[in-house]
Amino acid sequence: MDPETDPTTTAPTPDEKPAETPEEKPDETADALKAEQEARTAVEKEVADLKAENARLRRSNAATKGADLDEIRAEVRSEFVGQLVRAEVRAAASGRLADPADALALLDLAKLTPERGEPDPVAIKTALEELLTAKPYLAPKGDSAWGDVGAGQRKTAKPEPSTPLERLRNAFGNP
């Protein structure tokens, strides 16, 4: 019988692929995984580019609109005033509190800024006095901010020994 006319023989046609062998599957899986990773990387890059473009367009759109520009100016101004108030409070608290950062944590900074947007030194001073009255343990300890560092003239200085033998006796604790 002719193999072409015999229905029991199935020879692959030139268009059909031969059956896959188990050895080829790992290569195809690795290739498919690599292709999928490359596609994912490309999509992530495209998303990042689109986000950057969106942010750029929002900024340019805000610059062309008058109302948005005024809002941006107000936001920048309020942020600047907040930084200015914090600096003023730190400066005012530097000699009055052991740690000036405590004033920033414990005071309501919004109350220290009047409507015109500048820090009020009288309100800051009053708030610090109230804070020290309510929490006196925040005040610095001792006469100076540095404490006794062992330098300078002493009130309890002993007279200088007159002989070397007396100096040795004082050094070893034998008066």
C-alpha cells in the first residue's frame, strides 16, 4: 500500500510540527519566562514614564491656572511661616529650657502665629513662661548650661604646700 493513501499511517505534513520531546520543554519554559519578565519590565517602565508625564502636566497645568497658582503660593507661604515659627520658638527656648526641642513638641505652634503670618514674639515668650510654670523640670539644671567643667578659680582651694614633703603627704592623703 501507498503510505500517502493509507489512512493508518500518519506522517507529519510539512506545516505540522513534530511532537515535542521532554528535553525541549525546559528551554521553552525558560524562554517564555524570560519573555514574560521582559514584557513586565517594559510595562513597569512605561507606567513610570506615564506617572512622570502626569506629574509634569499637572505642574504645567497648575502654572497656567491663576487659582491653582494662588493655592500653591498659599501652601508655600504657610510652610515657610511654619518653619519660621519653629525657628523662633527654638531660639526663644534655647536659654530657658534644657532641650529647646521640648518647646516644639509641647507648644501649639498654630496659636503663636497671628493672621498676618509672622511669628508673635510676645505670644512665644508667654507660651514658654506658661510651659515652664506648668513643667518646671524642663528648665536647665545648675547655673550654667555647661555645668562644672573643672576650669577656673575655685572657692574651696587649699593653700599651696610650702615644702615638697608636705606636697607628697597631701597627694597620698596623709595630712
